[in-house]
Amino acid sequence: MTFKNQVIYQIYPKSYLDTTGNGVGDLRGIISKLDYLADLGIDMVWLNPIYPSPQRDNGYDISDYVSIDPVFGTMSDFEELIQEGKKRGIDFMLDMVLNHVSTEHEWFQKALAGDSYYQDFFFIQDEPTDWVSKFGGSAWAPFGDTGKYYLHLFDVTQADLNWRNENVRKELFDVVNFWREKGVHGFRFDVINLIGKDALLKSNPVNEGKPEYTDKPLTHDYLQMLNAASFGKDAESVTVGEMSSTTIDNCILYSRPDRQELSMTFNFHHLKVDYANAQKWTKSPFDFAQLKHLFHTWGEKMSEGQGWNALFWNNHDQPRAINRFIDYKNFRVKGATMLAASIHLSRGTPYIYMGEEIGMIDPDFKSMSDYVDVESVNAYQALLDAGHTPEQAFEIIQIKSRDNSRTPMQWDNTANAGFSTGTPWLATGNHAEINVENEQSGEVYQFYKQLIQLRKSDQLISDGTYQAAYQDAEHIYAFIREFEGRQLLVLTNFSNQVIDFELLADFVDSEILINNYATYQPNQLQPYQAIAFTI
């Protein structure tokens, strides 16, 4: 079994299941739901960071790489999780945040205290560049009272690490190996394409300075070193790099097998097609033509270049895809299954974000007091400052907030959705109807199970090439997969209307492999229909 026929399930630990009543999900909660995950059929669970952290950036500000944050449990809980997962054929993928550490980390604290050895772990300069932090404002902050500045591409409490320093690389390779020895076979590397920074950091007014630190050639060298020193020693290892503002050419290099860097890459271009003027905090319908173009371009070029995509619609940083791309009030179920088919039948490794398999949607929060994400709170104020009314600003937060996907997993229709006996850290959503208890025997969950089994059993799906089809059709996203003489045509209707089309001549005598409707009307796609023909 390889990463090509695996399906990975993402858990946001804080929101999965709370066993202590403190309102925060924990490792024992995940252990208790492993049978549910085994029933779904997934192969690996990606966990968002579970390390000690001040939680300024939801755990992506790590203060200790080799411990478990007590809010989630203990190291023995984690070890039990690994063992219980193995009994069910489930491996785990940990989030490795190796571009930066919390300023509370021992390394930064020693640097701040004047230790020159640890000062070289960071980028400390007399003069800041004009780079802009991805969280807004300057990417530089005063380094204590030294008169110097340190680099933080993210929050001011997240200091970028200097990978040019061999000692930094050794420490980080040791971190990966620590978790490998615990039985971890999967690693997701956060914003890993930002680690290849130059010796001299220069100002650059282009795109807030991003060309100076994004996808630099040195990044490939570092990833090859990391591969050779750690996970590359494991035949069963699965690795994925989160790539910020990346390119297809670089992602081919990051993921091409002979390069010995990573198994696959995440990119986010397709989740910006509802950004007006490339700005997130806007209200705009999604651009289907742009979405289709991105899927086809990445699909074909990664296929031709032997790269490998990580395929996803949802994660902890995105609103629920059903709300964004589907007329969910009328077609939630058909829309959910269509979205699933569009990536699970494609070339790449599919990721399922918790709750996606039951068709969860965004919560219907009524006021800003329901939101806790710092990005959303800041954006609301920025929208007001820009002249929006409170009503307009709130409406934008409702559709774009990261909290939309972070609401607790909806297990049943009881208080707090069966997530906690206490007060959840974030309010629950619309669990009266949409919950595991109702949905596990339902259409969405069962369709996901079917897609997962197809990927495991049919090499045409796991290994086939990708070729765009029906590129000029207004509402249809379609592609052809090919493997050893067999072909699969996948057709999806991204509209709430019946769409007429003409089946390609080669597929007139084909068989239907999977269909999210009970029937197929020749040369017609029903609203949000997904159907695949094989020859």
C-alpha cells in the first residue's frame, strides 16, 4: 500500500471529542472514536499540533516539540493512540511546524538572554526589511532591548528559524526522529517552502516581500537533507508539504519520487476563487471557470511531471466547502457527494476534514461574540475601519472565518452535539439534524466509504494519469484518468440546474463505476450529479 491509494482524515484535536468536560477535545476522545474512523475506511489521521504552546496561533506556535500539551493528555495517551490505531490499520500524521517556534521556546529565550549560540538559530538584524507579516504589519519585531530586530513571518510570537545553521537543522531532524521512534509514519510540514532563506535578507516591495523567501532553491536542498536524515529511512512514510503561494514547477520538484523530498504537496489556489480582487475578507460568488482551470492545470502538469497533489476541499483554516460551492440549503447531500467525487476520483491523495464525511456546514453564529479566532476578530475591526457597516462586516466574517470549520464535531443531537459535557471552547453549529448518529447510515457517509474503497481496489483511480475534459462546458468539471489501457471519465455538475451534455464517443458503451444519483438520464446531469464511466 502506498500513499497513492490511501485516504487521510484530518482531526482538529481541540474540536473532536472532549472526555474530561473541560470543553476542549483530547487524545482520549480520538482513541474512543477509532472504530468510527476504521468503519469509514481511512488509512491515516493527520492531527493538528498537540504540543505545548501558548496558543497564540492555535498550536502552530510551539514551545516544546517533543512533549504533549496537557490540555490534550499525556505522552502515554499518545502512545496508546498509536497502538490502538495500528490495531485498526490506522497510522498517524503529525504536524511539523519547522519554519518557526514560539518566542516562549527555550531556544528563543536563551537567545534573548544573550546566548550567541542560540541567537544564530534565528534571523536577527540591525535593520528590518520591508517584508509584511502574513498576519499583518511588519515581519520584524524588536529583539529585546538590543536595538536589533528578529524575523517573524507570522505572529510576533513566532520567530522564524535559521535553517542555514547546521545546528538548527540537526535539532529539527532530531524532532522528526523522536516522533518516528514513537511509531509515527506521517508528517505534514507547515509552510515548509519558506525555510530556504538567503544569508542576506533584502527588502523587496513586490508582493509584500514574498519573492525573497518563498520557494527558494535552497528549500529543495534542505528537504533532501531532512528526507535522508529522518522519514526517508521508512518505506511506509507519508509526507506532505504545505506550500504557501507556491508554483506547479516547484511542487513537481518537491514531490517527484526521484527527488527524494516529499510524498506530496498542498496548495491553496483553488480555495481563493471566491476572493474578490484576491482579497479574502470580501463577499463574492466563486468563479467556477477559474476553479476548473486551476484543477485542470495542476492536474495535468503534475501528472506530466510525475509530481503528486494532496487533494482537499476543507481544513481547519477554511470555511466549509459546501457553503462556498454548493446551493447547500437545497442540495446539501448531493452537493457534498459531488464535491467528494470531484477529488476522490482524481489524481492525488484525498484528505477528508472531520465532519466533511457527514456533510457538516458552517455554523449560523449570530454575533461577533461567538467567534474566537484572532484573525476573524482582527478582520472585523479592519472591515469597520475600511468603512463597512457592522452588519456588512459581520456578514463577511460569517462566510470567511476559520472558526466555521473549527466548531466541535457533531456526534449526536444532544446538548453540545455530544462533543463535551462541559462548555465547548467554541460554540457548536447545526447539530440537531447533521450529526454522526443521523448520518452514518445516510447518503453522504456511505458515498465517502464507497469512494475510499474504490481508491484502494482500483489502480486506475490510485495511479492513473489526469487529462482535462469538457473544458468549455459552463457548469461541468470533468476529467479522464488512464492506466494500462483502461480509462475513467469523471463528470461533475457544479450547478443546481439540470445540464445537458454529449457523452464522449469513446464512452458510449461504457459502464458506470459510481454515481451519486440512483439513476442516469443519458446525456443529462442532474443538479450536483457526479458520475464516472469506465472503459
